[in-house]
Amino acid sequence: MHNQQLIIASVRDITNQNHEIEHYKQLSLTDTVTGLPNLHQFERYLGDKAHDDKSSKPFSTFMRVAVCNINEYENAFGEPTIDYILRILASRFIRIFEINKRNSASIFKCERGAFYIHLHQYFSEEAQSLNAAHDCAILIHEQVLAPITLHNSLLNIETQTISCTVPTKHFSFKKIKELLSRKPLREVKNTSTFKSEHEYFHVNASDIERYNYIKHSLSRAIFNSELYIELQPQYDATQNVISSEVLLRWEHPHMGTISPSEFIPIAEENDFIAELGLWVCNEACGLLSECQSKNINTKLSVNISAMHLARADFVSKFVAIVNKWRVSHRNLTLELTEGALIRGVSVIQRRVRELAEQGFSLSIDDFGLGDSNLNYLQDLPITELKVDRVFVEAMEGSQQKTLLVTSICNMAKALHINTVAEGIETTGQLDQAKACGCGAFQGYYLDKPMSVDDWKSKISEKQYKEGS
């Protein structure tokens, strides 16, 4: 203006606004009960570490310490008491890791009863990281998980601690949260160091690589013909084969035999379980069709995952496979875990009723292990209970367990449900299971899982003898 340059500035006090922004930021990144950084801050922390970390040492250690059955504790003591317990645990964590600099680590409060820890020390070897995790777990066990005074008495809190050795290349929020949120595939439990109420598990870096390799290999397993089935017969009290359980097996070209206990959970986590379930169903129906063509009357049972059963298209696809092979629906039994029926509530139970209406038999596997809610036995069309091997093994030398199995069998009879004793491994177990009232029996003492060819020979031979 008039050949002069003017600068105009507006000045105002934004101190209050900044305070408010910082306050809301603090609320979003802090656990309100304990005051510790929360899951959102943990995600930011890992992002910063992955971006900024220049350590030449490739391994780091993370841990998760979780109060087991937090909902049960809350129901028993109330929410304010649980908040009090979590605040005590948080203060103990702070004392040993943040105030005591000798044990330097970052602490985060994540799920309702879980704390995440990242040890600040990095390691050049995986074994060093494992040792550090174990030493840290002992420290936590002694100084954090000590009994808490509650209502003038000491309360032992049951916990589970999982540690993992993580290569810095895997520093991602999703991967580390996944590793810390489940037990390792191959459990290593140190019972000599920790009391029974405190479980401790460790996941090695090699387990991460194995997990990823199995996950990627699963998608090709069916196409590459790496999967196959075995069958384990079930016998009645007079040694007649009345049914057989179809068991999925995997022979990897490089890793060899991979246990179902290892690859089935991975399949469930990564949504391969539906494809595997339908493949097993197809194999079982093909086998039943062949038996029907030879006038061999037998039944097969297949295990169904709750995740697969919950899918909207499960029933239609399953029935389509059975009808394609023209197999009688009454010759197929679908095995579900007890937990799936209890926790799955409406969707799972609706599918169960649909399958029963189609003429399929329904069996509860591992009965008695879960938090049983016996109402579902009256409400749902269950035709069979499989008494878990834990109870069968315990019957020898335990009158209490024998009475328990007898009670299960009597209850099942009253509801017109058959019972199968699983895991029979001795003559004594077989005799006791019969005395308790079990109607069918399965286990290594009677027959181990066998190949399809061996099973065909056995079934044909049995049918021939019965016909004679």
C-alpha cells in the first residue's frame, strides 16, 4: 500500500484449547482404570519402533500377562473390586519395570484383564531372548502376581503369561497381538518354576515362521493332494463295528506329517476351515457310497467346526455334497464340541436343528470338559454324547470319576441319547466303561486310526462274519 509492504497478524490465546486437545488425546491413549497406556497407544508404540528402531540385534521380547476368567471374577466380586485388583497389579508392574531401571520395559493395559510388556533390551540370539523372557516371567510371578489382600484375606489370582521372541522384521501390531493372544501351537510349559494357578508359555521366533509357512501351505494342500483321511472304528459291547470316526491328516511334502492339533486352529483363524470341512465331507460320502454299492451297512462321523457351522451357506453346501453321492443321511453323524453349542447360542443352535430335520445324527465331542449347561441337551436334537478320554482314564482307581461317568450315562439314557466312551486304552477301562452304562467304545485298545484300505478290509470282514 503506497509502495509499502504491511504485515497484519492476529494473536489470540489458545492455551485452553491446547489443554483440551491434550486431555482428549490422553483419554484416548490411556486406560481409565489403571492409568497405563492402552491398546491404541501400544499400536502407536509399535509403529514408532518399527519405523525408528536401528538396533543391529534382531530379536526382541514381548509378554502378555492376563487374569484368567476375568468375567467370573467380576461376577463374584463386582466391577469395583476387579478395578481395584487391576490397579494393584498395574502399580506393581510400574514399580518393578519403570521405577526400578534395572528391569527396563514399557507396560500397556490392553484387554479387560491383560497387560502387555515390551522389554527394552534387544538380543542378537533367539536363546538370549528366551532366557530373558523366562527370567522376566519369574520376576513377574514373584513381585506382581503375589496374592492380593481382599476383604482381610489373601486372594490368589489365576493368570496366564505368554511370552514371545519376535524378530524386529515382524514388529507389527497385528502380528504381535495375534501371538500374545493365544497359546503357542506347540506348548512348552514350565511347571517346576510356576505355581499351578500361574501358567507360562513361550513362543519362539521359529514358531512364527512355522505358523506362517503352514498358513500359506494350507491354501494349496487340497489342490496338491496332500490331505487324506484315516478312520477309527467305534464298537458296541459285543465287539461289533457300529460306526467310524473320519479323521483328517496332512502329509506335507517338506515338513512331513503335521498334527491336526496344529493345523486345524490355523485353518480356523484364517478361514480355511470351511474348505477343509467340505473336503472331508466329500471324502466320507464317497466312502459311504462305495460301501452302499457293496451292500455294506455302516455309519461314519465327521467333525464340524463351529466357525464352519456358523456360515450361512453351510447347510446347503453340506446337504448338496451328501445328495451328490446319494448317501443316506442317517448314516452320517456330525460331531460338535460342547463349547461350540454353548457359546454359539442362536446361530449354531439353529443350524443344528436344520441338520437334524434333514435326518443327520448329531454328537457332542469331548463331553464334560467345557462349562456344561445341560439345558441344551433337552432343547436340541442331540443323539450322542462322547465321554471325554480324561474321564475314562480317571475311572481307574477313582470311585468318584466312575460315579461321574455313570451319572452321565444315566442322564443320557433318560434323554434317549447314546453314549460313547473315548480313549479306551486298557481292558480295565473298557470293563469300567461298560459297567458305567456306556453303549459304544472307541480307543487305541480296540483299534488305532487306520488307512482307508485297512478300514475297508476290516468292515468287509466284519460284515461277512455277521452275515454268516
